[in-house]
Amino acid sequence: MSGSDAIGAIMKGLEGPALDELTTLYQDLHRHPEPAFKEERTAGIAADRLRAAGFEVTTGVGGTGVVGVLRNGEGPVVALRADMDALPVLEATGLPYASTATTQDAEGRKIPLMHACGHDMHVTCLSGAASLLAAGRDRWRGTLVALFQPAEEIAAGAQAMVDDGLFDRIGTPDVVLGQHVFPNPAGTVLIRPGEILATADSIEIRLYGRGGHSSQPERTVDPVLLAAATVMRLQGVVSREVSPFERAVLTVAQIHAGHKENVIADEATITLNIRAFSTDVRRTLLAAIKRVVNAEADASGAARRPEFRTLNSFPLTSNDPAATAKVSDAFTARFGGERVAEMTPLMGSEDFGVFGATVGAPSVFWGLGSADADLYARAEREGRLGEDVPGNHSPAFAPAILPTLPMGVEALTTAALTWLTTD
């Protein structure tokens, strides 16, 4: 049986009640988001579904990660990955299955939770593909590995699974495959070789001044003024220290200082995020940040040196060219050229690449269109994509379940069967 015949036969299992059941699963996951490293309910559902399909299942990998292994004779080892965690976002979709969930942050404050980046769709698609491939195991040979990863949003889950002995359990895969929903037309996939998602680093910087009464600024070192000067000076790093032929972003997203209008605070805290498509540019940005911050502190007569703390760090996501060509050809053959587009590199970031890079296995990551196609086309005609088509991390982000869900299941199945032996 050819690979194309195997895909067609296996995908018949998604018709009718099976698709309805996955739709219900997706809506349930969307209604019950969980934060990084606390995805117990989601992980339990994923594990139960894998066991029911005949996988050997290990839970608690890297915290809340789930690993399912289906050994089906001699052949390649193919790993499929989905991330599980949600975001601290107050949902504004108005959907009947919208999240009302909350959690507590590190300071004990109550915050909302939402699947504003589509990880609920990722989990559902991988659950569906794993079940279909298990049911159709007479049509392929090899080993299928399903990875349900925690804590992608904080760039910690993939490394945690690796550090917890992931590859001691599964060996070295021949390929690692994954997908992510984006606000492109639903029913399409987006793929390209090479660099597709940027490196990212988030840094907290504590600036020390000398506090006092607001009526006597001469007796103080004002950390608010120091922070303001630092923020303004940092805005010149990308425009004046990075080549215009490179791509980079430096964003100061938070400034915190003081508690009262007539008290000059002792310290201020800023948090910033940098992104780049080159390790050399990343090094330039990190060095410039330290130089600028320390120089501004010196210029202000700061009481002590600033302190730097890395909050998270995402690696570059880069697709193996040969493996990507293989997946892209399979997508084109399965879906037709009009539904397969070249992915534009994005400044967003992922920790998916950690899996392949750790053991030297090729990895392929593609985009899954999730926006209502008619809405997208109208917004594109009117030049209103940014206003009318909510993107990832928006409180209004909501994938169109159909055809996003079946397309995602079929894309994972197609990509897996590009490696698994089918003849």
C-alpha cells in the first residue's frame, strides 16, 4: 500500500462521530485552561486517550508532560509534539465554551486563564492523529511517539522533559514533528525550510536609587528618572547597533516603581523582551542592554549596580531543509498546492526545537491556518487584517473549529506517514 493510500484509509476514521467527539474534546479543553507546569487535567485526558488507543504511556515527565509510545514493528521512530499550557488572559470571544477559569500568580493574585494561543487545538489534533494512527497500525510500521509538553509559554517545558530522561525512554527519533495554529485562513498549512521563529529572551532589571521626599529630589537618586532614561536609550539599540539587513526587536514591556506620589522610591524594575533570528544579533542585543543599563545607572549616581535576571529564553526554531522538503511535498500531494503556502518567518518564539537539537534529530514545524476563511478574505481586501482577525495571545483569539481541527489531524497524520513505513 502506498503512503497516499494509507493516509486516505486512516483518515476515514475521522468521519462522522469521531470528528464530533474531537470537537467536544476541543471545547472542553478550551473551557478548562491550565497554566504552565499545572496542566494536570489536560495531561490526564491526553494520557487516558493514549492508553485507550494502545500506547505505552508515561506521565509526569518534566513535571506534567505525557509521553506515549506505540511500537509497531521495525521502522523509523517518529515523534509528534503538542504543547498544553494556557495564558494569563481574560477571554473576550463570547463563545459558549469560553473560559472563565482563574489561577494565582507568583504573588498570590487572582488572574484569568485562556487558551489564547491554540494549545487546546494542538492537544486535540495530536490526540486525534494518535488515535487514528493507532487504529490503522496495520497500514504502517515503525514507532510512533506522542509528546504532550507542558510550559511552552515560559520556554521551560521541552527542556524539562529532556532533563527528565525523555530520550532515555524513547531513544533518538528519526524526526520530530509539530504544528502551531496561526491567524491564517483555516484549511491551509504554512511551511518553509530554515529559520521560522526567532530567539527570545525576557529579562528583569532592578535599578537602585536612593529614596526620599518628593519635595527634596536633591537628596535622592530618582530611580524613575533612571528607568525613563534607560528605556529611551534602549530604543536606539536595534536602530543603531543592528544591521538593517538583520531582524531584531527590543521591547520594554513593564516599569514598576514606588507606592505614593510624594515619595521618591528606592528602586525601580523594568522588564524587557528581545528577539532575533541570529545568535550573533542576540549576543549584540544582550551586551548592549547591559552596557546601556550600567552606564545610565552610573550617570544617575545610582546607589548600587543594577541587577539582571533572565525570566525565560527561547531558542531559534529552524526547520531541517531535507525533512521540511519531504513534509512539504507530502502536504502538497495530499492537500493540493492551493492549500499549502510558504510560511513567513515570525518574531514569535517556541521551545519545540529543543527536542531535535538535543539529540541531533531533524525537526519540522509548520503553521496551521485557523482563522475563518471568509472573514480573513474580507479583512484582507479591506486592509483590516490586524483589526478584524485576532492573532495569537489576543483575548479574542478563537480558531474556527472547522476546518482547522480535521486539517490539523490530517496534517500530523500525513507528516508522520511520510516517515513511517507504509509499503
